Amino acid sequence: MLAVTAIVGLVSGLGTWLVAPEFTLHIGASGVVFGYATYLISRGVFNRDALELAVGLIVVLVWGTALLGGLRPEDGISWQGHLFGAIGGVIAARVLRRERAPVPA
């Protein structure tokens, strides 16, 4: 959890800082929330685990429209934080994936 939070926070913050327009405010933890959601969605893909894929599918079914809607630019809402939080979640799932034991020949 700490590693996911660190990766998502770093990617979300850095990406927002690099891409967002100058002199805009970006307050809140929604980038981290997007990161957690995309971490859960992509974790099963990287780990090739049926239970984790099922959890990811549930996240998509329950919050999928909210996640997609959060990427749509709106006044007063940092879509950059949402986008880079989501990217951070996928990166965290890739970096923290479990290594599979080699199959004996």
C-alpha cells in the first residue's frame, strides 16, 4: 500500500506539475484515488491472477463511468491530476507485480 501510494503520488504530482497550465491550483487527493483504482484494475493483468482480474472487473463495473468522466476537462477540476494518477496506478501495478516461478522443464 505504501509503495503504491508513493508511486502514484509521485507520478500524479510530477505529471500534473509538468502539464498543467501555469498559475492553476490543484488541490485534493483525487489523483491518488484514480491511481488506486487503476492499480486494482491493472494488477490482475500484470500478475495473471483470476481473483485479481475479478477485483479489477468489479472496480470497472462500479466506478468505470466515474473514472472516465473524471478525465473530461471541466472548469475547476484537475483532469491532469486524474490522468497522471491513473498512469501512476498502472506503473505501480507493473513495477510491483509478482514474479512467477519458472516452470521446470
